[in-house]
Amino acid sequence: MNVTAVMVNIYALIDPRTGEIRYVGKTVKRLRTRLREHHRSAQKGRLTYVAKVVAGITAGRPPGENQAA
């Protein structure tokens, strides 16, 4: 039986205005790469929950205005 160990990063997106954790995720990618992907999704207008959180944080909207329905 072959077992391959994979490093997994757990991360949180935190609203810098409130200190509130808005999203917790995991990735096997570098954290900087994953954050850049979230940011690009938000810039492209993708309507995922994480894209809305990132877009709201970077646009300076109040936390309640950027949550997914």
C-alpha cells in the first residue's frame, strides 16, 4: 500500500475592519496563491460566497452587505 503525505494549509479570511473571521478554507496550494485566486474570482464578478466576502472586504463594505444569500 502506497501512502503519500500531502501538506494541507488551513486558512481564514478575516475582515480587517472588524477582526471577524468571514471564511475558513483549506488548500494544498501556497496560501498566497490561493488568496490571489479568491481575489481574482471576486474581480471577475463570480458569485461564490468567498468571492463576495473578498469583494466586500476589499471594497470596504460593511460585513453584512457582502454575504451570500
